[in-house]
Amino acid sequence: MSSHNHASPQTHQGPPFSVTPPDFTERLKERLTLNPPEALFDPKYFPSLGDHNLAPLMASPDGRKHRAAAVLIGLIEDKDDYRVLLTRRASNLRTHSGQIAFPGGKIDPEDDSAVAAAIREAKEEVGLDASFITPIGYLDPYLSGTGFRILPVVATIKNGFTLTPDPSEVDMVFDVPLSFLMDPSNHARHTRELRGAWRTYHVMHYEEHYIWGVTAGILKNLYERMI
């Protein structure tokens, strides 16, 4: 696999806004709402944000095969910063194996809302109990290259929780400082050949964790909504 990295030089160091829990929470409440887009389940609905912003869409472009999904952007309070809960998908999964992801998945018919789906998936994947989660609002829907219309749910997570990851779905659970993810000097774009075509995608490389694709794209959108 060939790879070419195209990271634009950044002159700014550190987030352009406060990421301390009280300040960032207020900023989220000013910019987000828990009213989901009514068109999320409309087969003709095509989100403006997604992998297709940087590369051709691999999924059907007419929306007929797109599936509604939800992910949890969980913010764990840590002194003067938040830490964002992430997973590394199990290596034996059929799709996106070994990739960094938020807890989440398809919205099932029995889910009352995208929030309910994200919380259910967090329980199933990593054992996070719903009593520790306080939803704040939805980010903009994000269309993955494989055809998922993803509604990210931003929520705070109280300390004191325990996690029991499902090894059939998750190889690792870890967290990343929000201050790192909201620092534009840590944002990059990489390009590689995938399925016979050159694709460009967002990247945030933290320690040994290579955060890219949908997860990095959603985090990039969170940053853009907060500035």
C-alpha cells in the first residue's frame, strides 16, 4: 500500500478555546442541541459532511443503501481537561478491524433515539453503564465511505465507572486528552491508495494510536463547531 502524507504546517499551538470542563461544557450547550435531524431516516437524505468531502464516496451515492447509526463522543472529566473515550476495534471483525472508533453502531428499530442507540452500544461494547452518561447534544450527521449516516452524540461521563470491554468487538479501550484533539496543530490529512483509488482522509496521531477516517473526521467537525 502506497501512502503520501500531506499535513499542512500549523502555526497555532494549543486549542483556540478553553477545554476546561466548565468552559467547554457551556460552549457545547451553546452550539449543540438534542433535537436530531428529522431527515436522518429518510433514504434520500444526504449529509453534507462525511468522507466524501475529501474523497469519492465508496457507498451508493443515491442514499438507498445508507444506514442510520450513532456513536458516543464521551467526555471524561480530568482536572483541567476532558479525556475522550475511544476504542480499538477487534482485529477479527469483518469491517474496519483494528481501527480507532467511538463506541457506537447501527440504530436498531427498538432504540427510542440516536442517544439511546449510542448509550446501548457503549454498554454492549465497553460495559459503560448509562447512569454515568449525561448527553449534551448532537453533532452534525456524518456520512461514512461505507454508507453509514452517523449521528454523533456528545456526552459527559462521570468518574467512578468501570469498563468491561467485549473482546468480540473491542481489542482496547483508551482515552485521549481533549486538549490534544482540539489543537489544530495535531490535525493532518493523509492520502493512500485504497481499493484501487487514491483517498484522502483526516488524521490525528496520538502516541501509538493512529486516529483516522470517520473518527478523525468527526473530531475535526467537533473542533470546527467549537471555534
